[in-house]
Amino acid sequence: MRVIALLLAAAVGLAACGTSGGGSAKQYKIDSGNTSRVQFRVLDSVNALRQASGAPVVTLNAQLNAAAATHARDMSRQNRPWHFGSDGSSPLDRVARVGYPGTLSGETISESYESEVETLAAWMEQDDTRSVILDRAARDMGFAWFQEDNGKIWWTLVMGEPTTAQFTTVADTQTSEASDTNPFSSIN
């Protein structure tokens, strides 16, 4: 709960920094040049939440970012936040289309005028979206959005579990090669 409170405090500060427009109404506007900054801000926040819960950290994955971006734009075209694309695609279909070599852990979406940190805090308040973010099997994350001219933002976060082949280390490879060539190499 302390982490959520910190995120909410940060969100208030970020919302004040990322506003534009005149009069008393302020609008959170994301400049096109801030894509990596926003993605890494969310990654850092997600990893802080995961570490606090005992889950391993995740890394940004370009393929999952692409799947998230495709869906965020498509939700805007459909004008509704839901997990199916206008072509009938599911999150599983979108992850496969971008060539992600692992399995989908989950997807969480939102339609809002709020910042990414405020949106993440809202996701953490719901059991279903929180379980996607804190899934212990997930090691990869994709995050993207589409912002309409009126300020509405369509957010998509995708979590993935890479295949075990992606975790092969140099030591594993050397051990495997040694055992293939000499079955007695591990005997002292």
C-alpha cells in the first residue's frame, strides 16, 4: 500500500508537469519525443511494485511494445476499451503476430485522460489487472498508448513469459558442450 501511495504522489507531480492547454482545465499531453521516457517510467514503477511483492523484475520487449501499440491504436479506432481487435484478434493473436517467442502472461488496458502513473495506480487497485502486473512468471513487458487529439489516451500493457531457451547462459552452453563431447568431464 505504501508503494501505491508513493505512485499516486508521483502521479500528481507528473500530471502537473505534463499538462497543456489554457484556462483552468489542464490536460495531460504526451509529446511524441517522450515515448522511451514514458515507457521506462512505467517499467521502473512496475518493477518497484513487483519487487515489493517478491516478483522478479521485467524488461521491456520490443515485440511486446509493438503488440501493445497496435492494440492501443485499434481501441481508439473502435472507440472502446476491450481486449479484442477490430479484426477479431485476441491478445494471444497479437503477440504471435509480432513474433514474440514466449507466451502471453496477460494484457491490461485502459481508456483515460490520466497519466501513465495514474493509470498504473488504478490498475493496481483492481484484482484482475494487478495480477497481470505482478504475475511471477512474466519476465518481459510491452507498454504503449495512443493519444487522441482531444487528450484521451488508450493504454495497453502486455506481460510475457519468454521461453526457457532465452535464458540459456554461457555456463549452461559450456557444460552442455563438455558433456556432449566427454561424458566423464564432470568426474573428479
